[in-house]
Amino acid sequence: MFCDIVLPDRNEKEFIEIAEKLGYTHIIFAYPFNKKGYPSIGDSNIKTIPAAILETKNVNKARTEKEIVIAQAGEQNRPVFESRYIDIIYGLECVSKKDFIHHKASGMNQVLGKYAQKNKIAIAFSFSMLLKSKGVKRAAIMARISQNIRICRKYNLHMITASFAKDPYAMRAPRDMMALMEDLGMTGSEAKSSMQQPKSKEKFI
């Protein structure tokens, strides 16, 4: 029962076709927060779930949203972690900050971990962001993901692995994505759980 999160732009049918070939059963279509209404998907073997995606500066508007709310990490993420209206945050490792000597600027720390635990916010890792990076930058992102996996484990946070693809052909098979997350520090069960369908619309736990 594998699930992916993607960012469609009038190409939902193409995403569904690829998702089915790759072995997904569920796909979350994340649309801009201010989008009015969602397109009709039609009949499909893939279960589709709508979500709203917003930037951290708009976090206070999330309380009006009835669907899954996804926040894209920015320079100031504490308001996201303090909000009980956010379901998922992704891209923490890709915010451009310089790593410290003894730890990585991974966008997570103990304080934010406690807030995420309290407000039941899932931490998502973007496969597309990792694929788009190269060389030293990719190595830095991978190290930051590894650090965030440890923080998530410490605070028992739900982890999500998803492509966040804009192009259907940027999706990857669940097994490939799980293998990478295991390489970055997840256990086999954690990697599998990170790609499972959500148990509820409101929270990924």
C-alpha cells in the first residue's frame, strides 16, 4: 500500500499512469494553497487524495484548510512546528544554511522536535530535491537527512518519503526510495512505514 506525494500542474492523469506502473496504490496531489477547487480525476485504480501546500510565511492561514496541509520549509520554520493546523513539513534539509562544525544545519533540533511531537507534524523527505542537487550540495543534503532521521526517531515523529515530483517521470519506484532511505539511516520498517498510505486525512500517524 505505497503512497507518493506529487505537485501536479494539469497532468494528474499522467501521474496516475506512472504511479500505477511503479506500484503505488495512493497518490497525494498537493496543490497551491490558494487554489480554488480540485480537478476531476475520474475512475482510477489509484486512490487520489488532495492536499494544500503553502509557504511558511502563510502558516497562519492553514486553519481555514480542510484538506491535508503541507508546508514547504523556509528560513523561519518555528511557526510551522508550533501550529496545530500543519500536517506535514518538507524540504528542511534544503534551506540554504551553512553547517556547523559538530552538527548539520538540518532545519531540525530538539526544540522543534518536541513541537512536532506535540502537534503531530510529520517530517517529509523530498526525493526530487535530492535528485536535483549535485556534488557537495547533494552530500550535504544527505548528511542533513541522516541527522533529521535520528531526531525523528528520538521524538517518535512520523517520517514520510515522497518524490514531490512536478514531472511524472521524476517519480521513482517505492523500493528504490526505501533503499535510499535505509542507506541514510532508516531501519527497514521505518523506510517502509514512511511510504505507506496515511491513516487519516488530518494527521499522518
